[in-house]
Amino acid sequence: MRFIGLLIAAAVAVWVYIDAKNKGYKTLPAVGWMLGVFLLMIVFLPLYLFVRARKAKPVEILTPCKHCGKYYQDTPLYCPNCGHKVGGYSFKEE
Ligand SMILES: [Zn+2]
């Protein structure tokens, strides 16, 4: 059953690598995180998630458009996908 644990560790390590690359890490630090998580997951996984949460910028928050369902960044006045008005926090309910 040790094989299953190794498989999970490898899967999580690969996820960390891909996630780190997506978050703008260069290859070397991303590989470093991957190896750290793979070898010492109990230490590096919480550490990575902590660093990741601190690194995340508020502009990366995605909001679903209530008209077309696609996600958009920031708080634009109009949906970049369908063009419906989505921002501007109006007090009037339609
Ligand atoms: Zn839309």
C-alpha cells in the first residue's frame, strides 16, 4: 500500500509544479517546490499553500457573469464576453 502513498505524493507534487508555473514561478523554483512537496509533503505542502495565498493578488479573483456564466477578472462595468452590464453596483434591482 506504500505505492498508493507515493502515487498521491507524486500527483500532488506535479500539481504544485503546474500551479507554481501558473502563478509565475520560474522553472527552477517550481521544480524546487515540487521536489520539496514530494519528499517532505507534511512540511512543504502547507508552506507552499501559505506562500501561494500571500502571493495571490486580489485582481486574480474571478467573478462569474450572471448573464453568460463566463468568468471575468477585476470589476469591469461590462462583461468582456457578452457585453452585458455587470459592474457599477446599482441599488436598483431589475
Ligand atoms: Zn457575460
